[in-house]
Amino acid sequence: MTKPKGYVYKDRATGKWFARVTVTDANGKRRNIKKTADGGKGAASKLLKMIISDLEDRGAEAVIETDRITFRDLAEK
């Protein structure tokens, strides 16, 4: 996997800052990982670095799976 890249942006409608990374899963489908930052642009940049670090450590499949886990799945584990 190549080093993932992403970006931060401010939503015009809500005024919130987001960190976003696009990755390709094992099936070749593109997935977006988007998280809301608690704070401004600096907080979004830190969040982006954390997402990229997590992708490099655990891989895209693990990050996508935990991003979509439901409470029922968590309770069963």
C-alpha cells in the first residue's frame, strides 16, 4: 500500500472542520474515511495525522471495519 494522503476542510453549511482520507479496500473499491474534528483547522490536521498513522499501522481493512462497527457487534464481542 502506498502512503495514504488526505486533506482537511471546513464544511460551509455547518462550519465544522473535517479530516478526510480516501483508501482502496481489498476488493478495489474506494472508501472514504471522514471524521469531524473537535476544534479548528489545527485539530483537524492532528486528526488527519492520527488517521494516516492508524492506516499505516493496522491497514485499510481494519480501519474501515472499526469505522462501521455497530453497538450490537461491539456488545457481542
